[in-house]
Amino acid sequence: MPLGKYIRTDPLVGTTGVLLGAGSLAAVLFWTLGLRDRADEFVIRMRHGATPARLVWQVWPRGLPFQLLGVVSGGALSGVLVVGVGLQPLDRVEYLVLGAGAAGGLLLAAGTWLLATVLGVRVRGEVRHAG
């Protein structure tokens, strides 16, 4: 079966996509609400000349180490579980799959954090009208 047809027809792939999307949405909402608690700080910074883009650039990189830590620990736990269930050591292909999953997860987490940062800085009306 061609890969494209398999991806479209396999219910496990669809379910995984739906759960990944729902998890990303939940993370964006959670992180945005966390940043909205810092609205007073953002108002002060904007009154002293900061722009929304500069605020995003200041806040976003500070969350990346935590994203990296979560993705790497999740990848390591996945490797341990695969070895535990399979009762054999990982081969090169399995390491490649885990690495690709970790790289994709890091890109997804960084993008999700960036979206949450942009929304957290721009959602509050008093932040936008502080100047």
C-alpha cells in the first residue's frame, strides 16, 4: 500500500494527529494564560519603550530550555519503554526514529511556545494600549 494512502486510511495515524493537535492547543492555552499573569510587567515595559515584538523576543527564548528538557526526557523515556517492552536493545533504525521524533517534538514545542508567547503578549488590551 502506498504511504500516502496508508496515512489517510489508518485510524491510529488519525487518532495520533487529533491528540497531538489537542495537546498543542491545550499547551497554547495554558502557556498563554500563564503569560497573561505577567500583563502588568508587560505594561511597564511597553511604557518604557518596548514593542510587542521585543517582548516576545525577550520572553520566548527563556522557555526553550524547558522545552528541550521535556522533549529529551520524553525521548529517553520512550527509548526505555521500547527496550522494556521489546526485551531487546535498540538498533540503528529505532535510534533514528526516536531522534526524528525528538527533533520533530522540539520543533513543535518551540512553535507552540512561540504562538503562546505572541498571544500572551498581544491578547491583553492594556498591553497594546500602554504607550
